[in-house]
Amino acid sequence: MNIQVAVLCDAATEDNGKLNLLGAFDTIYAPQLPAVHPQCAVALRVTFMSGDEGAHQLKLNFVNADGRAIMPPIEIPVGVALPDEVHFLTRNFIVNIQQLKFAEAGLYSVDVRLDEKSQGNIPLSIKLVERPVA
């Protein structure tokens, strides 16, 4: 398995195997805490090789800097079967998330795992924006 793209974005779509991204980001500027991000998407573009064939479990887990989950993990069953004449297979995964809540400012990440083995993570920073006193 090779992750070509792993990103947080405002929205993502797929069209005939093409992954379309809108508004990729790594920082959320919050006017208050707890912060609620109304809508976002985790978009992955993953290439599987012949050694990856079979049934797998892809898991996305939003965690804080201490590694504690801030929401239940997202689990996606993945079946990989390559036709005889194909050397690799690429798939797009899009997970839409609404009302994502952050209790405090700081560092977070989306951990990406396949069959409980870490494949990488997507870093995210939550920053409190101080409003000027009038």
C-alpha cells in the first residue's frame, strides 16, 4: 500500500477515478473554544500492489497531541483484487465529517492505519484567534 495523497480539505469528490480536492488545510483558526468545524473531508488516494490483495480494514482516527481520540474511529472495509494484467490498483477514499469538535487549541492529527498498522498521519493545528477589545 502506498498513500499518494492524504489531506484534510473543505470538500472532495471523485470523477471517473480522479480525486478532486477543494480547500486543503492544516490549520483551523477558531474565534472561541470549544471550536466546532462545520464541515470537512478526509481525502485519501491509495495505490495497492499485488502483495496487498485480500480483505483489509482502513481506519481513520482523529487524535489530540496526547494520542487520545476526539471522536470514534472511522473504519472502512477494503477489498483488493487485481486483474491478471494489472500491476497496481489506485483507489480514492473520501470521508465527509460534520460538526468536528475541538475542546482546546493545540496539535491534532488524523492517524491512518491499514489492518492496525500505521500508514501515516495528517497533522492539524487548532489556533485560538483573539478578538481585539473595542
